[in-house]
Amino acid sequence: MPGKLKAKIVAGRHLPVMDRASDLTDAFVEVKFGNTTFKTDVFPKSLNPQWNSEWFKFEVDDEDLQDEPLQITVLDHDTYSANDAIGKVYIDIDPLLYSEAASVISGWFPIYDTIHGIRGEINVLVKVELFNDLNRFRQSSCGVKFFCTTSIPKGYRAAIVHGFVEELVVNEDPEYQWIDRIRTPRASNEARQRLIFLMSGELQRKIGLKVLEMGGNAVVGYLQCFDLEGESGLVVRAIGTACTLEKLSSGSSTHTHPNTAPASNACNSPSKDGKESPLAHGCRSTHNSPVHSACSSQRLSQNFSVSVPTLIFTGMGSGSMGKDAGPLKTLLRQQTQTALEQREFPFFTLTSFPSGFLLHVGGVVSARSVKLLDRIHNPALGNTRSYKLLDWNSVTADEPETRDAWWEEIRQEIKSHAKALGCHAVVGYSENTNICEEVCILSASGTAAILNPRYMREGCLDIAGSDHRFEDPSPSSCGFCHIPYDELNMPFPAQLTYCFHCRRQKVPDVLFTTIDLPSDAAIAGKGCFIQARLCRLKKKAQGEVNATAISNLLPFMEYELHTQLMNKLKLRSMNALFGLSIQISVGENMLLGLASATGVYLTALPAPGGIQIAGKTPGDLNNEQHIMNIQKRINDTIAKNKELYEVNPPKLFALDPEVFCGTNVELTEEVVGSPIPEPRHRSRLFRSHSESSDELSELDLSHGKKDAFVLEVDDTDAVEDIHSLLTDAPPPKGFHSCNTETMPGIYNWTSALQMFTSVRVLRLSNANLTNQALNKIFTDLCENLLKSFYFKLRSMVPCCLSHLNFSVAVPEEELIQVAVTAVAMTFDKDQTQEKPAEKPIMKGCSEGEEQLQFPLELCADSSSVNSQSSSRISGVPESSSLSTRAASVDYGSFADRCSTWLELLRLKAHTIRRGSVKTSRRTQSLAHSVSSLEHSSPITEGRSRLLRSSRSFGGSSVSVVKMTPLSFLPGTRIVKYLGIINMFFIRETTSLREEGGVSGFLHSFVAEVFAMVRAHVAALGGNAVVSYSMKDCVLMENPNKNQCQCLINVSGDAVIYIRETDLEAIASTVGLSSTNSDGAT
Amino acid sequence: MAVELDVFVGNTIIMSEEVYQLWLDGYTVNDAVKVRMDGGALDEFEANADVVQSDTMDQYRTFQMCERLLHSPTKLANQLLFQIPPHRQATLIERYYAFDDGFVREVLGKKLSKGTKKDLDDISAKTGVMLKSCRRQFDNFKRVFKVVEELKGPLVENIRQHFLLSDKLARDYAAIVFFANNRFETGKRKLQYLTFQDLAFCAGQLINNWTVGAVDNMVEDMDVDLDKEFLQELKELKVLITDKDLLDQHKSLVCTALRGKTKAFNEMEANFKNLSRGLVNIATKLTNTKDVRDFFIDLVEKFIEPCRSDRWTAADMKLYLTHYTNSAHILDTFKHQVVWDRYMGVIKSCIFKMYHD
């Protein structure tokens, strides 16, 4: 009996009228936890009842505390007939289980009904008393902290980063049980909400257990998703990064920049089942995985699965392998590798890292697999719970084709892709699914990377204060760009040049990643949001035929998305993509692909060449004229974009490429004198010579040859493509947009922010659309959404739309749904403008340094000095003006559409390397349940009660809760993390017209979801939600029946923040005052 | 290809005051879009018609959802559904409860009943205020009336607290409630020249001086009902016109004081008895509900019109009334000084306000 849960029902307000005769309500409350229920007295004839109940006490296992929500039901007493339910509140008590947490949840919660929405509010107090020391509860995992934030949370340092944790839980979907035919929609919705709540509680507990086993105390980058598989059941799965976090004293935390969170990470995982394969650095990517491998389908013919050949998009590399030849380094590297290798999956769900953690980035790796769903076999075990929650793992032995096995496959594939890129880890990793009827696409993506061995040693290093950089071979501003793979053994042909920063190592021409821009990266100008959109028609089909059709289409889609991204990147004169996420959505008769990323000009990489249009039939005058026109438009656009995004790459470099080649080599050798490890030796070790030598020559050839991307206009399709390329409108003046955490090139945020969610559904009226027409429609849909945002938020100018997260779906035939969540943040114009002026980069140490410092200082206004700025070794003496333009990929060849996909694939493998497309998805999945808040309010209980109760009476206003998809709030310091918010709601209506149609229905539902999130955060004593995301928005409508149903899943971290200005005044006290006093926004 | 659903929801409410006003004024979405586009919305931020349409729809929906809360503004402050910064809340409420003077002038003094509500389309046609907006304004009057009807304490303060209105707007509502409660006749043609503000001012005077609340501030309806005792006492003033001596004495006192000070002296002298009779008669009849209703029409007919036909200036009027009131104090046989002052104080300020074209 390890815990006692106590709840007290204080009062209600704004209740709905339940008795028409008196226009009043006789309300009472049922409080339920597990199988125990208590009731309050009936408070007669009032819409603002004051129950002031006794404390209801539940004595429970801590396991239940983690899994079960506290369920509060408000009812209207009726003497003659059954009592009518007014609505419910689910409270996740998990936040109360952490040791440092608040001891109370207290506040007004909206009373929610799945049919009527919010119906009044109820004031509740909840406490937990744990009887034993937390450490003893190993069967539960009380005390493990969860964070949605994909970086080390502010105020903490990571003592050890243990690595990847994952888990999934499966159950039958109540909506599809036989009983659903006889129960009311309300009962069915509530059963579902409750089940998902339970499942995510259980999932979190299990993940927590794994973390404890690994010796960690927290999960960062926790990503939980739901797969609504219909008849096949309901899957809740989660991934995250296990860490041992240590709280920083308030003093030291002052010195951490938001992006360089304090941390030192040592990775050392005691994972038992690790594989011990030596790292193959220079390994070429072999990976064109067998396209139709019907994995595991032998056993059940029903089970069909196709693993789609995935691509390794690469992009970049790091030369470090070659470089750090010091014996110590090697040793360290060895250790790292082993440590990582031991782990089954060296994956990290984090997207930004303490500086110095990330050494080199290889490019995006992704894998997709098409599966046919079958009913989940849920062996009925004797389980006393009201719902049988089975851990799929427990039965995997009998059922090899489980979801677990599926994901395992995919992860293996990702891992091998990473290896092929010479990387031992995958960062910015995410997984998601897309389900249409019985076909399910599983996708995973991340960025192959090499992590700093220093952080792999256990318990080592606090980065913040160290001088380690001096031994670091690559400066932080460009080091991550250096190729990690062996240049003689490249996994794909790529254009390598020497780094424009340090001149010592090779860099690719283009770099694609799924992570955020490292805070110390040197860039020119500002970033911009880049999106590739694609629709492909497909025939309607069933079962295996359908799955095969889809898997055949996937490679084409990825290829085209990649091409589009590449072209758009060049058009903006940029050379790197961050935060890349590629989403592919299946409908009955079409596939939608949407790739979003933030383009940046990395000064370490070569300047992108232009785009050159080539006609197939040179003889035709008309045609030539036409082509010239297009060429001109393209050139104009590029010029305009350069100006718009203030991309002013160093002019000095723009010299003759040949000169560059020549000098370059010498330079490295003479000036830097770096101990380049004998590449040949390595290649011999790992790979066949012929290949490497071929590549070498290829590389040399292509180097000086062309500096432009060639687009061939050979058919109408190509013309369309080029047109669509040019239709992307730049954001209006005063606006910027990106999908990453921070906007590259903007540093001086002011505090105003507006988080929003927007959903648009388009009905395609014409059934006989062509691919082109569809593409156009889809592109316009996305562009118009952006235009709408700019217009609506125009009063915030100058402002930036950050973390633009698009998700597409095909809810039914002929419908396209796009949902976007983002935040608009204002910034101070003046400061930004100053910067670009200074920007033009020169070479040379001192200047390089300045440049670097630039951003750092800027950021530092809010927080502080970055220790690393001092330690940059980057420079090459200035005299050498090298130049470059490397990027010459002959894209023309792609234009010849291959007749078979195999050919295409092969092509892809080639093309991709340069571009480095990776497929990555962000947290898009479905998900889950309502879970709640974490606890820990900073105030003493007494005080908090006082504060709150005063709030409850009279007209005192509700405290403001800010929400943002980012991990920080500009101008503020997060002083406490209260726990994750993870909520799942269903809303249904049978009077759609009366509620204002689908739009009216969804509008109020989204507003209600926001309201419930805010209320839960406020009850925990928090004043903001960071890393907020809407992971799912599933809308099913039937206008003919006047019905509509919608499921929304949201998550985020509840926090307490204090404004920087207040902070100075208050210094040490963690004041609740901030919670209440903050009124802005 | 059609947009099936289009929704944009911010964590903090997103609204433009312009669109709010259009909504309040009763424009349909399409008309509002037209107005905005004509007003130059298209020039901003590369907007097109679809963008403006979508933005307008979103805001209209938001306003519709807020409307329920606006019906009891105190709820707006502690509801959880929308996060609205305090200054925005104030704007929302203030604008929602704002009304068109033209419209209110038509309704003033009418019973706030279903019957009147049915006539709103006529009023709408007459005033040019859209029917939807008329309904909102009418419902606002009715709602405020219902709530304060049963409350104790000062009317203006009650309105301010329950509806969180600015002082000015609360006073206007107090006037509306007062007029509706006492059913003052304001619709006659002769009264048409009076604006709402004229009447609201008069109502304020009456509320402050003639109601129960003027003497006792803890009674129900104190500011809505006229002080019955006072009305009774007003009957005593009759002596000023029934007692011939007193009347003559009063006249000579006033004339002495006015002589040489105004061009209209002759007319004043000639009309003194008539005017005095008019004012005193109004006073003595106020015990009668019917005559209370005709208070304003009587003032105009019995006093303002005669003066106007004699071309008194506003200054003349002021001079005359001041001396008329003060002279009564010197009448030694006139014992009702207190009642007289309470009566004439209000009459004076009302007439000053009402004496214009």
C-alpha cells in the first residue's frame, strides 16, 4: 500500500441549467480512482454549487497511481429518473509522484462532455502521500521525469545520456467492440478516452522502468503516439531519450544559453543485448533494401508487409575521422563507438545539443515500410483491471509479426543507413505511422551523426566551463559540417570541397538534417521555410494489391520531394536544410507527400550554384525563347531571394573553382598540416578499391566542371515543375518563417508570442484530376494557409512564425486535410538589421571568431555568455582566397524518368547523396491520452490554496498561461518543469449545423482543448506550456446525418517561467508571483 | 474543389476591432468581407479575397462563441474557454454594449417587451441600423434592465459592476433603464428634436434628485422609482399659482431682478403667469403615473415652446429660471423651500439641456 491519494471537491461555477423548470441544477460529484468511487452531497438549486467536501481518500498501489487518472464526474441529481451527467474531468496525478514536485494540484478545471463540450468548471484539490521512499518502488517508476522538449531542459545538465528508450502497448479499440452497438456515443467516447488515458499511463510507467534499469532519472524528447488501427486495435507507442539529469544551481544556470543547455553527456549504456560490431566508418551505403521483402509473412498469409527501399540521403560529412589522429582521440573514439555500438539503437530523439556534443553530421537517414494490419491478438490473461492492458512485448514470443517487430526492423534499417554514412549515432530521431484502412506506413527518420567521445565517458565533463575546445580538431562553427565518412569511400557520389571555414576538412555541397541548427553554427543571412509538396494518384485497391501499389509509389514520391527541396533550396541560394520532416499520407485514391524544412546558408559549405535550364530540342526557336524566359525568371528569383534573406556569402570565395582545387589541397597540407589519416588504408580495410577509386575520379571530374544545377525541360511535366518552383511566394515584409526551434539569423526576440492551430480541409470536386492539377491544388492549399497566417498576424510585425509544423491527412476520398501548429514571435527589428551588415564573412581567424560570436552575443542578452566563443580555432590564414562553387550536380539526368522504379532507385542513390535528403518526421503521430500535468508548484501549499481560492471568488481573472511549440519563451527563464501534459479528447456532435458546421464545431473544440491544457497547467502552479504539439487531429464528418466526430491529442511540458526583468529583482526566490502576475500575451 | 473546413484558433484570442465592429453592426460575413476589401485590406500583406474571407469567418465564429459570455460580462473574466487579455476584455464588453443613439432614441421610454421587439424591423428601417444590431442593442437594454431591477444600491454603480462598463456607458444604461421603468413618453413629434444625450442627462438629474435613492441609498429600486413622498409634497407648490398675492409677488420679484438685463424682458413679463402655472402644474400632477410619463412633453409644451416662440436665448432662459427659482425663497408666505429647490433644481438643468433647436 504505497500511496494515499486524497481529493477534495471545493466548488463549481457556470454549470449548465439541467432543470428547465427552475433554470437551475442540483449538482453532485462522483470521484473515482481505480474501482473506488466517492460521492459528494447534492448541492441543490444552484449553478455555482459550493460542495466543500471532505477529503476523499484512496489507498492505492503506486503502479495504479501511475496508470490511472483521477476521474471526476459532475452529475445532476434527479429524484425520479436517472441522474444526468454534466461532464467529466480527468486528472493525471503523475506530476505529484516526483520527489521534487508539488504536493498539490489545485484549481478550476473545465468540466468536459464529449457531446456538449465544456460545461462549467469545477474547483478541485488533489494530494498524494507516498508512504515509502521512492527508491523502493521499482515495480513502478515513480520519480522518473518526462520531458517533451527535445533538448536538455533549461536548468538541468545531463550527467549521462543513456540513449534510446521505446515501448508500445496495444489494446482493442472500444469504438470497435460489439458493445459499441448498444451503448450511447457518449459512453463509447468516454470508454475510449479513459482507455487511452490508462494506456498512456501504463506506457509511461514502463518507459520509466526501462530508464531506471539503465540508471537514468529522466526521459527527454518523449514522443508518444497513437495508432488508431480501427478493427485491428489501438496502439500507443512512445520513444524518448533516457538521461540522468542534474539540477543546476540557479547561479550556474544563469550562464546557459537556451540552445547550449548546460550539459555534459556521457553515454554509457549498460544495455545487455547490444551488438558488438566494430564501426565501419567508411562503409558505403549498400542500402537499397529489398523492395518487396515480405517480412515475416510466411507464418500468416494474412500478414503482408513490404519494406520500402529507403534512401539514405546524405549530405554531409565530417572529416574528422581523418583528422584527429591523436592516440588519445582514437582511443576515445573507440570507446565511444563501443559504447554506442553496444546499444541496440544508438538513437537520440533530441534535436539540439549542448555545444561540443555533436561532432559531425552525415545527413538524413530514413526508412519506411508498408504493412497490412491484422487484428491484434490479445490473449486474454487474467487481469483484474477494468480494461485489459497487455504489453505486446510479453507475447512477442508467440507473435513475431507484432508492431514491436515491425519497428525493430525499421530501426535496424536506420541504424545500418547511419553506419553507411560513417556515423555511429542517429540524432533528431522520430517515428510515425500513417494508416488508411488496413494499410499502414511506418516511417522513421533521423540524422546520422558522430558524437563527441568526450561525452561518452560516464560522468565526465561539464561542458560549460571547460576549455576542451582547444583540443578539438574542428571548430564548433563548422565542425559539424565536415563529412563523417571516408572521402575515398563515400556512400554515394558527392561534391566535396574543403571547408570554407577552417579549410582543413572536407564538406559536402549540401547538407540536409532533421535537427535544429546548432547554436554556434556560422551562417549568412536569415533562414527560411521551405516546403516541397506532392500529390500522386493511385488506383483504389484492397489488401496486398493496395499495399504493393503504395510501396511502389513511395520511392518516386521521396525522390520527387527531394528534387523539389533541392531546387527550392538553390532558388533561395542556400545550402543546408534543418528540421527536415517528410510526411507521406495515404488515401484511398491518392498519396500526399509534404516535406518541410528550414533553409540556411552555412558559410562553411560552398555557395550553391545557380539553376540552369536546358531544353531538349535546341533547334526549336520558340522553345529556346521560352527557356530563356524561364531562365531569366529563375535568375531574377534567385537574386531577389538573396536580397530578401540577406544571404551575402563571402564574395572572396567566388573565384575560379580550379584555383580552388589546387590551392586547397596544398593549404590543408601545408598550413594546417593536419594529420590526415591515410584514407587509402582505411578504404582497404573496409571497402573495395574499385569503388573508391571510381568515386575519386568522379569527384575530381565533377569538381570544377559545372557550377550550376541543370534542370532539363523535356516535357510538360518538367515545365509544370519549374513553374511550381517559382510560385512559392516569399513571406510579406516583416515576416519570417521557419520550422525549427529558432530562426537562423534572428536573435533579438521580444516577448510577445501567439501560438495557434489552424486546420483546413479541401474537398476535391472533380474526380478526374491529373497529378499536375492535384499538385497545384495541394500547393495552393499550403501556400494559402501561409498567406492566411501572415494576414491574421500582421499586427505582430516584425515577427517570425517559428516551428511551423504541418501535418497532412486524407481523411476520406476526395478530402485533403492540413493541420498546422506554430508560434508567432515578435522581434526587435533594429538589432537584426544591424547584423547583416556585419555579416559578410571573411576568412581568417579573427574574423571568423567575430562572426561566430555574433550570434552568441545576441542571444546572450537574455542569458549569457557562451563559454565557447573564446575557443575557436578555426582559421586559416586569410591570405588564401580560395573559391569555390562546387555544387554541380547534373540533375538533367534525373529528368529522364525511369521506367522502372529499380532504375530510379539506383539513380536516387546517386543523386541523393549530394543532396542529402533525408526523410524525417517529426512528432506526428497519433496519440494519446490525457495525461496530465506534472506537479510541483513552487509555493507552499497553504499559500497556493490561498491564492487559488481567492481566485475562485468574484471576478478575479484567470491567470494567463502561455503556450508555445518551442522549448523556450523569449525574455524569460524557465525556473521549473512541472511535468508533461499529455491529453486526449474526443468530441462528437449530432447537431452539426446548429454548432456552425464543421468549422464551428472544430473551432470550438480546438479552443476547448487549449482551455483544458491551460487549466491543468495552472492547477499545477504553472504559467506556460513549452514544446507543445498537437500530435493528432482526426476528423470524421457525416454532414448528411448532421454528425461529426473529432479526436485531438496534444502534449507539452508544463513549466513555471519568470521574466528576465523580474528575475533580476527577485534573484533567488522562485516566486509564484510570476505565475499570477504575468499578464502579457 | 471547395474549402470544407477552415479554422484558425490562437491560444490568445485573435481579433481585429474593425471586424468586431462589422459584426456588431450586423454585417453578414460576405458583406463584411466586401467592406474590408473596399477599405484596403487587400493592400496589406498580399492578402487576397480568400484570405480576407477566411479571416473574417474565423473572427465571426470567435465572436459568436464569445457572445454567450458577453451576456454576463463578469463571466468573461473568469471563464476558461478563451484567453483574452484584460484590455481586450474591456474592449469586447464596451463595444458589445455600445449602442446607436439613433436606435436608442426610438426605444427610449418604451416597454422592453416582446411587443416592442417585434417593431424592431420598423425601427431598423427608420434608423438605418441593421436589424441584427437592433436586436442586440434591444436585448442588451432588456438584459441590463432585468438584472438591475431587483438589486439594491445605486443604479449606475450596479450596472457598472454587473456589466463591467465604463462610467459613461453605465450612466447611459441607467438612463435607459430609468426611462423604460417609468415609461416616459419620448416619441411624440414635439420631442423628436431631443437627442438621447439630452434625455440621458435629464434622466441622470431625475435619478440623482427625485428618486428614493436620493434620500435613502439602501432600498430596492431606489434609483428607478421616483420618491413618492416627494411627489406628494410637490402638491404643496400649488400655492404659488393659486394664491394670487403670492403669484403677483413672485412675478414682481422676478421682474425687478430681470429688468434691463435681457432683450426678452417684455415677453418674460407678459408670460410670467403662464409659464409659472405651467411649471407648477407639472409638479403638482406628478403623483399621477400618466402625468409622469408626459413629464417631458409637458415641459416642452408648457414652457420650452412658449419661450422659443418668444425667441428667448439660452442665456435668457438661464437668467429667467435662476431668478424664478431664487425669488421664491424671498416670498415670506411660501413655506416649501426645500421641496421647491429639489424640484426646481432638476427642472432648471433639464430645461437648460433641452432648450435648443
